[in-house]
Amino acid sequence: MNATTAAPTPAGTIIAVDDKPENLNVLEALLTHAGYRTALFPRGELALAAAREEPPDLVLLDIRMPDMDGYEVCRRFKADERLRPIPIIFISALSATEDIAAGFACGGVDYITKPFREPELLARVHTHIALRAAYATLAAQHAQLQVLERHRDTLVHIDILKESSAGTLPAEDLDCLRAAIHGTHQLSRMVSTVVDLSRMETEKIPLHQAAVTVHEILHAALTQTCDPSSPRPLAVQIADTCPDLWCDGTLCTRIVANLLANALKYTPREREIVLGAAPDPDGVRIWVQDHGPGIPAQYHQRIFEKFGVADLAIDHRPVSTGLGLAFCKLAVEAHGGHIGVESQPGQGSTFWFTLPAAPEAAGI
């Protein structure tokens, strides 16, 4: 920008527009000391030209200026699609109600009367820059979720191919199709994990809780995860006294499916994997026991963090994204449960989590 500027800082860039040089000097000193990069302009058209070249994070705008007043400058910012999201704060000696209302009517987000108080101005600047950053993050996440959801919907439609071809394809081709569909379901689960992990982090995924049997959850997880064309030794151990769960059945099936997928990935093909469930003081305890390489104690907490993986190179197996267990942790905690792992190197791992029992089973 062709203006007096301070050194770039992470705090953001602010354009200040005022036809009085002394006012600009005060704003520059205040904002630069607070860590902002400033660009100062005596006329609105100069500010608009500079903003189109390098959009700022915020505009501080006087109203009474020659050639083009602040209201018109604001309207031109809002008429430009690229500049429209930039928050504009009016700073003016005009303090009548109609002047303030006009500032908001043309697109301003705030209005400060002169002479301003420095702490108030800095507080409002900080608030609006933070809000702009938050809106930008939410918009990017929303766009990403829309793309991922479209991919997920497209993948699900592949199941139709299997149903329409079951009676016409040779057995060998049908096996290949089943394997492809199994891989598609795995990819669909990965996409769902990314989508729902993002939603859970912003607390925007609702829980649809109902009484569900443990048998239903484990059976559904096995169906989603296990490849029927490549069977593996599996055992299911559900205690006779195990109560029903009070949970979102879809989410909890995904928790078990993620844990089971990890067990299948790291357990040798000839070794058995055990799914189990039993009563627990917190309701029901569910676990998946594998015969993988085990996890050192220093990684037991880290692996449940987003993108947190154990630095273990094992037989060239696919590298984990570090999202599946993070999803499991958020989903379990959303139900009020707990999740953990019992593991030692060379002795396999048992991933476990607790969920509340259905109200009738808990005696409520």
C-alpha cells in the first residue's frame, strides 16, 4: 500500500481514513504500539484503491471529508464483493442519533465518537478483527464440510452397483466388486470422521440418544468394518448382565468401527481380535483387544489428540491420519463417557470406553 506503514505483525492490518493529518498521526501511534500494521489515507478514493490491491483486516473511517464522505466510502467498500467482508468502524465528531444510524445503515459495524478513549477504541478494534477471523474460519470449514459431504454421498451410491449386478457377474468379478465396495465403505468412514470431527469441535453435532443394545452396536460395527471376502479370527464377548446403552447408535457404532479398524490394521491375520462389553460403574464398558505391536506409555494420551500418532514404523503399514481416535474421544465425551488404552510394547493393546446405561437399566 502507498502509505505510511509500520512493520508487519501477526495482529492484522488496519486502514485509517481521515482528512486531518493530526488525527491520522494519533491513530498510527496508538495502533502501531498495539501491534497492528497501519495504512493511513487522507481521502476515501485512495483507501479504496489500496484496499483493492491488498485488503486490510479492518477500516477506521471518518465521515466528514472532501470529495467523498465516509458514508459513500463505506457504501463503495460494501459494493465490492472482495471488500464487502471487511469490517468498517466509523470514527467521527458527529454524535447525533441520525448520524450514527446512517453509519450502520450503509454497512458500518461500529461507531465511535470523537474525542475517543484509547482503551475503548483498541477494545473495539480487537473485537472486530477477532470476529472477522472467526467468520473466515467458519466459512472455510463450512465449504470443506460441503465438499466432504458430497464425496460421502457419492461413495454411498456405489452400493447400488452391487445390488444391480449380483445376478449377472461371474463369481470372481463379484468378489472383486465386494472388495471394492468394502474399500469404499472404509473411505466413506474416513470422510465421515473428518466431517463429524469438525462438527464436534464446534459443538454443532446433535446427539440422538435412545436405548440401544450392545449387541446391535457391535454387530453394526462388524458389518461396516470386516471384509466378508477376507475373513479374520474374531470373538465377541458380551456379559449376560450387560445393560442396554443410552447413546446415539450411529455415532457409537462408528466409535467401535474405528477401534476395530485399528485392530485389523495392526493385528497379524492369524491372531484373534476380541470385542467385549460388560457392566461398569459408569454404565457399560466396551473394549477392542488386538494382538498388534503395542503402544509405549508415553503415547497413551497423545494418540487421542487430533493428528496425534505414535511414531512407530511397523512392517510398512499405512500411516495413520491421527483423526480416528480423536473422533472416538470427542464422541465418547459427548455422551459423558471416558476412553483409554491399556497397552505395552510387544503385548498388544486394549482400547476401551464407557457409555451410560439406558435409564431403565440404570434404575432411573
